[in-house]
Amino acid sequence: MKQRSFLRIAGMWLALFGTVSEAQTPTPAQVELAAVRRTWLDYLASKGGRYSANAGTPSPLWLEIEQRRWPVYDLAGFYLADGATPEILSIARVTRRSGMSDAEYRVVTRFRSGDAKTTPPNWWTDMTVTVYAIRVGQEWRLSNALDRNTRDWLRDTVGPITYVHDRSYKYSAERARRAVDFVDSVARAFEIPRLAETTYYLATSSDEVYGLMGLESKMKFGSTGGVAQPVNRQLFSGIPAIGEEYRHELAHLLFAPLCCAQTSYFVSEGVATWLGGTSGADFPTAVRNLAKFLADRPSVSLDSLLEGSFSTTQLYPAAGVLVSMAVERRGASVVKELFRSGRSPRELRTAMESLLGRSWPTIVTDWRSRVLAFAK
């Protein structure tokens, strides 16, 4: 199936550009274009359809300096659906900055997954990715859009955090200082290493966050969130209201050394939400919203949240309440145990029974009571 997809792309290219007969000599521009296209297609083929899982797999086709800088170097590829079918939309030469004589090409590709026909479609089912190709010696190497999109942005370093923002962004030095105070206090409270040097990108929306990496989706979210890539020491904020002080994502960066081989998604997001809120709301506000949701849906339980398909608006505060119950019972040190409690819901249930000294049905009942109490 994957081979047929690439053959189809090659066929489209031939239809667009035609063939070169023996009597014709390709121009240097045609030779470059063909080499760039081949490099990109070879890179995609090397992923075996697992774009996200292999976003950090070393590749001789990607710029080495970026691979050394970011362990998960394919910033856009990390968010692609595995098995998505690529369709190259354009390859165009761009003018590089003065003093840089080598050619550079912008490659724009659409990725569609097998879920593209779902209604409504998921965010990742139809995505457009922009990467660049630059000449290194006699060969071509791929490169991310991020540095190009933020080349002229301003930078300010506060403690271990370097903030990067557009000149028009309303940067808050006060929030930046509070963010550093927050990460230092969390590190002390939980006896974990302090935050390492981190690059923190400030955007005006979630859509701009992904656009900085070279990603675009037909679904738009506005100023609703952000992402962290702990292994790359990167944080992207798309909520200007909290901007420099995105505590949820900062918590992810702090606890990254404890995560995630033996960590439930529920624990990872629960700790970050308990400490830093979610989607721009602090923890109490997020839980109050969950309480209203539960009050209207008596059938929804902690078990159904663990096993079912719910939005982050419900999942994250639900997990945060469970984490808070463990900390109240056992103290701050229990958080490290939670991160080692296993990835499956069954393992998490067993761990919580041991940590709280109660049966799981009792924990479920207590959890619901605690959530609903926030509504009052």
C-alpha cells in the first residue's frame, strides 16, 4: 500500500513535468528540483509510515545540526498520523539570506490518514507540512520551518527559560519571573531536578503554535492551548492570557525525567493539571467545569473516564483530582510512585488501592464526591 502511494506521487510528478528524452539536457534547476524531491520521498519512505514514532530516529537525510540540537528533530512529523498518505503540493526555490549562496527549497506536502472520512474529521487526519531542503556539499538535507519562522523574533532569557516572541507580541516580564518562581518551587517541593535550559515560544493561538513548526490543519482552535516537547527542551504557548506562565506545560517539562515508560497518561496529565491547570483555567476552575459536566451525566464515572473517549476538558481535571487524593493521603513523595505505577488503567487502579489503602469502588465514590464538591 505504501509503495503504491509513492508510485502514485511519482506518476503525478511525471505528468506535471513530463519526461526528458535522450536528446534533451535537463537544466540545473530541473536537476536540483528532482534531487530535492527524491530526498524528501526517500526520507518519508524511511519512516515506514510511522511518522510520529520515528520523528527522532536518526536519518542521514536530515540536517545533522538539527538532529544534535533536538532529539525529536522532525518537529512537524511528530504530529502526523501514522500511515498517512503524502501528496506533494509544491517544491519551490526560495531566496536565502545574504551571504548564503547555496540554494534552498520549500517543500509543502499534504498528509491524509485513513480517518479523513470521519465526521467530524480529527485534527490530524488532513494536515499540510512545510519543510525545507538545503544543499550540503553535493547533497540535499532536510530542515525544519521553526527557525525560519522565528528568525526575526525577539528573545529574553529569564533564569533557565529563553522566551521567543514576535515583535508585536505583548510580552510580560512579570509573568516570566513568576514562571521561574513556579518551576523552582515545584522542584523543591517534589525533590526533583530544577528546570534545564528551555526555549519557550510565545504565539497568539494554538494554530500559530503548530504553524511555527510548519504544520497546518483545516481544523482551527484559536487561543486554547499549547504543547511541550520535553526531550527537546521546548515549550510552545498558544494562550496569550497566560503566555509566559503556562504552568501545565512547565510541569510536563519538570517531571519529564520521571515519565513515561511506566506512566499512565492519566497520571502524566493529572499531575500537570493539578499543579498548573489546563487550557488557560486554573485547577479549581477546571474541576468546577467537570463537576457541572458530571452533574448532568450521572452515568459518567471515574472508570468510564479512564476507559472511554472524553475530551481533555473532562479527562485532565478528572485525573488531577485523583492525583490530589493520593498526595493528600501520602504526601508529595507519592507523585514519584504514581509515575512508576504502570501505563494501563488496570495497573493504575491497583496502584491507587495500595497507595490510598482503599478498595477501588470506594475510591471511585470518593473521587466523584470530591469533584461535585467543587461545584458548591
